[in-house]
Amino acid sequence: MGLVFADITLSNPRLENLRPLEVRSLADSGSNFLCLPEEVANELRLELDSEKEITTADGKRQVCHYVGPVRVAFENRSCYVGAIVLGDQVLLGAIPLEDMELIISPSESRLVQNPRPLRA
């Protein structure tokens, strides 16, 4: 399966007058969090909540800012999450994917709505 990208909308629910951002994100179920480049976090004026020590895909450990809240929207689904400030592209991890009941379709190479509802 190749890389799967999706167009999502990010906004800061604490600042309703701030324009939402339409961004291209990499969908990665191997990552837990929503990851945002520093420029995106700054543009959304997200507040620093804490710092988290994370392990990246290459095995490196580092401390990153954890910011939020962020409203993430894809098609007719949305959720509210915190985000790790890391990297140079938006990465949509397992927590927001599951919260919006989205799955990565390998046969279509895109995000799709889960046809089976999740259980609480």
C-alpha cells in the first residue's frame, strides 16, 4: 500500500473568528496523534498544553509541544483532539482517524468512512 493523503480542515474551536485551514494530510494509522508543523500550529494560534516525549518512526525519542484543542474535519465527520508539533507536513494519526470512524482503504488508496459503526 502506498501513502494515503486526504484533504482535511483544521480549526481552533476557541477562536471561532479565525479562518479554518484547508490542508493536505498524510493518513498514518501507525502514528497515534495528529501532528502539525509549527507554522500550522502558529497560524491556528493553538495553546501549549504540555510537552510529550514521543518516539518517531525511525526510533528516535524527542520531546515535542502538545497543543490544542484542534477541530479536525473530513467530509461529514469531525473530532476535537490535541496535536503534537512535529515535522513539515500534517499527519493524521490513529486517534483522530478512530474518533471520526475513518479507515484507510488500501484498495482505493484513500480515506473512507468505516462501514461498520464502532462500539463505545
